[in-house]
Amino acid sequence: MKILKCSFFAILAAVLIILLPVLFSNFPAQISRAGSSDNVSGWAWSENIGWLSFNCTNTNSCASANYGVNVDNATGLFSGYAWSENIGWVDFAPPGSYPSSPSYSARVDNATNQVNGWARALAYGDGWDGWIKMSGANYGVARTGSGGQCGLSGYAWGGDVIGWLHFNGSNYGVNITSIS
């Protein structure tokens, strides 16, 4: 009887070891593959939610939560996920429909260096829509610098929950590498 119990638990353990990665493959940490392969890194700051990390390399957490944001050099389109301990995942290529103009996800205009469009916190609910607008009439995010190292500066607006999302400050910032 003891041998049967041990065999049962050994088989159960083997099945769980094999199936757990498959069962949990839809978690954002799994679908937001990134890390060192993405070209955006650094931190943005909001007085309402605190820090927003743009790459797992910021925290050396890529082994447990491999995430990051990327900007396509040719199109200027953002993709990927950033992480906030207070609101969770922020998607920089959310599907529409968008709350107002412009009707697209975050992107850099390569001619003007202005960032337009939308990002979205995935933990929205309870009356909050999660949308983060990258530019408006009196505010916006812009790409600064040139060559292999650029930065993002300025502010995005995340409504009453996030408030102003600052992309650079005296001791923090968001950087983009490999921009030509």
C-alpha cells in the first residue's frame, strides 16, 4: 500500500511539473516577453501610483517576470508591457476602441519626436477605464536625443487614478536604445 501511495504522489508531482508552465502560460508575465531584448528601460513616476518600470532589467527580475517595452525604430510604434507595484501591468499597444482622438496606441512621430496615442493599465475596473493619454493640448511626451541613446521626457495623463505620469526627473528617466 505504501508503494502505491508513493507511486501516486510521484506521478502527480511529475504531471504538475510538466503541466504548470502550460496552465499558467497566459499570465502577463508570460505574454509580456521582453527584458534585455526590448529597447526601452528606466522608470516613470506618478505621485498617485509611484514608480512604473519599463523593463525587468531595471530590477534584475527577468527570471521571474520577463517584461519590457519596445519602440520600433522604423514605425515608431510602442509594444510590450511596463510594471507598477500599485496598478500592475500597463500595455503600450492596447487594442481599441480608444476613448478619444487619436485612435491608436502609443507611437513616436519620427518627424516631430512627439509621442501620441494611448497606453492602458490592465487592472482597470470599478469605474476607472485605465487609459493613459500620451499627449494632449498642453502636455505630452517627446523623444529627446539622437543616435543610439535617446530618452523620453514630459508627461502623460492617466486620469484621476494615475494622474500625471512623469517620464524624466532629476534622478530617474525612461531611455530608448538603438534608435537611428
